Amino acid sequence: MQIIHTLDDLHCWRADNTDVALVPTMGNLHDGHLALVELARQHAARVVVSIFVNPLQFGPNEDFSRYPRTLEADCARLKAIGVDAVFSPDATELFPQPQRYHVEPPELANELCGAFRPGHFRGVATIVLKLLNLVQPRVAVFGRKDYQQLAIIRGLCADLNVPVQIVASDTVRADDGLALSSRNGFLSPTERAEAPRLYRLLGEIRQQLVDGKRNFSALENAAAQTLSEHGWRVDYIAIRTPVLELPVTADRQFVVLGAAHLGRTRLIDNIELTATKNL
Ligand code: PAF
């Protein structure tokens, strides 16, 4: 496995490797990332994983400085599963001067997580476009856990005609249902025991939708209230269509999304609900 730090070395590697899938990450890899890699491998002859903690997508009061950086352990895990290359540039390599041009995503970037993290998706879209331009993969793999991110990246590639196929990977969960995330490591033992409640509540909403309930805001509010009663600070619980149109316009398919803080840690999750006998 080649570990690449510079754009020059990336260009050389890319010249020798034509059929490439990219898995963009910020490192601190867990089994969810490894599932992205496995899916990538099914789609291309070579897999490159990028590891870069992107300053553009963190707000001034967010966890950029404490975001875990574990490059050595990450590379060992990726080598063990046969990844072909890791692209881990320094900030100076990606930003030889401060970034002047940014991707301006549409209104969706200001909804849901975007309403609580101003500029986040602009930063994500900008770095993802840079990575896609640098690596020029045929395929890029993203997780469904970051549902809104996936929707925005799909939109970015469609609108800007980026010649890449975006592939989505299912969320990987711990036995108790908690979605794997690099931020889970911030949770205290008590918070970790509480954390699966978010997924459970999203699942309860899903069941109520299957049962034919359509009082969307009552369902959202009840789940948010339950989380608050258990010590969470809720950003949102929201029922949307899969393309995240606002408000819900179709009665056949939904995604139920949530974001809430346990102590200093912000967790997100979602559950999709596609055609069922009731819908
Ligand atoms: O999902 C992530 O880890 C990041 O948002 C991404 C896509 C690697 C961009 O920095």
C-alpha cells in the first residue's frame, strides 16, 4: 500500500492506476469506513482512501482541533484489508494559499444539519470537489449515515457534471444500534449507554409511518421531547423525502433524520422507509 502525501506523488500513482475508486474520509477509521472500502473494491480495480481533516467544514466553535488524528493506526487497518493507496496530504499541500473559490451549494445546505452548522456543507462540497479533481476516480463512495452530505454531493456532481459515479454505502451499527462514528469515541460510558436511543426513536417514527400515521410534526416533536427528557440537546428530528425536499411531498418514501448532542458530542443518524404495504 502506497502512502501519498503530495500532489506530485498522487499524479504519479494515478498515472499508473487507471480504474480507481476513491473513499474520502477524515481518518480515525472504524468498521463503517472499512465497509466503504469493501464497497469501493467491488466497483474498481484500485482503491484509494483519502484521509484529511478538512478545516473548511468546521465552524469556529466546533471540534476541528480535537478531532482525532490517528494516521498510523488508520494506515495499518487499510493495509490489512488490501487498500492500494492512502492519500493523506498536509493542509499546505491542499491549500498552498487560503482557499478563495468555494462551491456554493443550494438551499438544502442551510436546512437540517446546515441550519446548525452554517457553512458546513459549503466546506464539504468544496473539499470533495477538490479531492475528485485531484484523484479523478471513476467511482467515489460515501456513507448513508451522512445522508444530507450524500444528497449534496450527488447534487454537486450532477449539477457540475463531475465525471464520477457516486456510490452509497449502508450505515454500519454497533450491536445496540448506535451508528458507528469517529465521534463515538468522545462519549463517556454513561453517554455511550444512552446514545442508541436516537436510533431507537427514529425506528419508532419509522414504524408509526408504516402504520399509516401522517401527523409528521407530532411524531418529530414527540421524539425530540423524549430525547430532551433523557438529557440530550436536540438539533432536529425531521421526516423528509429521500431527496430531502422540504416539506414532505410524496406519501410513498421517507427518510427520518435526527441530530442531537449528548454532552459535548453531536450525533446524527437516519432511517429510510421505502415502499411498504401501507405506503
Ligand atoms: O464524511 C466525511 O468524513 C467528510 O465530510 C468528507 C466527505 C471526507 C469531506 O471532508
